[in-house]
Amino acid sequence: MNWLLNLQTPIILSLQILIIPTRNNMMKKIFEEEFMMR
């Protein structure tokens, strides 16, 4: 059970590292589009 947790943590961390920048880019893109529309 413990080794499973140890295996899981780096996977989740790396996923977050991948997901967070793309989400920030999407938010920025949406914000810029909204801003340009006005």
C-alpha cells in the first residue's frame, strides 16, 4: 500500500506541472479575447 502511494505522488505532481501552465494559458487567452471584444 505504501509503495503505491509513493508511486502515485510523483505522477500527480508531474500532472499538475503539466496542467497548470496550460490552464493559465487558456485563461489568459480567454481574458485577452474578452478584452479585445470590447
